[in-house]
Amino acid sequence: MHKYTWLHVESTTRCNAWCPFCPRNNNGFGLNPNLTIQDLSLTKLNEIITNNKYIETIHFCGNLGDPLAAKNFDEQIDLVLSFTQIKKIQIHTNGALRNEKWWQLLVEKTKHIELIVWFAIDGNEKNHNFYRQGTDYNKVVSNAKTYIESGGHAVWQFILFEHNKNDLIECYNLSQQMNFKDFKVLKNIRTDKKSYHYRTGEPLHIKNVQSDDDIKTYTDAQNITVHPENCMHISYPSLYLSASGQIYPCCYLYGESYSPEDIKNSFATKKFNDSCLRYCGNQIVNYKSTA
């Protein structure tokens, strides 16, 4: 048996947000006609974990949806917690879903393992919703506050654009006041310049930061381009489980045709798709406080 230790789970293709560069919609306005709305079945999730007894980390994220939007997400969490081999759960979310009681219960039920929640907050109250359309900034901050005050480990995730780069220090300071454990800056890797308002269809003109110098100005970013020899999915042999129940080596190879044997061989030979490595590098970096 190949010793996969990390399972990246796409809980659902549902989402409450309309981020213009997300492949689930048409640049923010209207759903992608090729999108299939579905939640990952508990049967498939149980099967994958049961058949891979070395999995210790469950990473709820995905390519197309927000985990908390899954109609069966509570059941997915409970299923994962029923496996004593699981030592860590990581959840990536826009943070605008669920209520205070739910966030308190999440911390309570996961006290025996390591839980980390990444909250996607892309600017201050004025600018956050410009890209993260359909979310309520104050609801996100309130949910994060409840989670943290209940004892949760939280990470602030900030995608850097031209329209929000001047919010960075303000957001970092707020993250410190709220006791976020980490503040991570993401470089947007989407090259499609089109972006539309999710309700009106009017152009938004969202722009990426103009150069990598902007990234270096605000962070401690170095040359962290991913190569076969330092790919985290080789260091931590992993599987990506899509909401449809298909498995892949990682989320960047979503849609490729891989059998279980192909995936095992890809780790053994370190032969990964060129586009995966090209787009995987130089994305998430630590914020360097200049405040």
C-alpha cells in the first residue's frame, strides 16, 4: 500500500461567493455552464480514508466550492473525526457561512486534534467585497472572532490586488488584535483580466499587482518556485478527492486522467504535469510586518 499521509478534500462545488477569477463562475457573473452542483458523498470519503490507513491530515478546500457550503459538511467532519488515525484538519473558507453556535461547536468537537481554519479576507470593510463578491465582511470577521475566542487556531488569508494592497497593514494589525496565529499573503495566479459584478454584470476592472516587486515589498517572499524535488505532495504523499469522488495527485492536476496506479507512479518517478509546477510556485508567502 502506498503511504499517502495527506488527503485534500473538495467537499462541494457549492459556494456563496462570486469571486471573478474562480472557475465555478463566468468571471463573477453567472455560473459556469459546465459546473455540476454536488456534494462529496460520505460513502466515497469513508472509502478513501478506510483504504488509506496512513492518512493523518484532512485538508478541506478544493477548486470549485467552499467546504462550509456543502449540505453534508457537518457529517463529513463527524466522519473524519471517527477515524483515530486523523491528527489534523485544515479548512479553507471565505468565512461568511454558518452561525456563532456552529463555530463554537466546531472548536469543541475537534479539541482532541489539531484544527486550523484559513479565513479568506481580501481587504478592509471597504475593499474586501470587491473581489470576494457575495460575502459579508462583518459576518466573516464576526465568525472568525467567535472561532478564535472559542480557542480556535485561525489564519488570515489575503489575496493581493492593486485595489487592496494599501489595506495590508491595516488588515495585518487587525489580525494581531484578533489573535490570528498567522497572516498569509497570496499572489493571484489567474491571468484572465475579465471580471464582472455578480448581480449587474458590469465590468469591475480587478487588476493583479503590477509586478513581483509589490509582493516583495509587503512580504518576506523569496524564490519559492516549486520544483519536483520540493513539491509538498512528494514530501507529504497525498491525494486530491474531488466532489465527484475522483482522485488526483493534487488540486492543480484536477481534470487530468489518472488511475490509482498512475498517481502512485507519479510520486515514485517525480513526473508531474508542467503546468502544475508552473502555477504552483510563488503563491503563499508570510507577511512581513512594517507597521
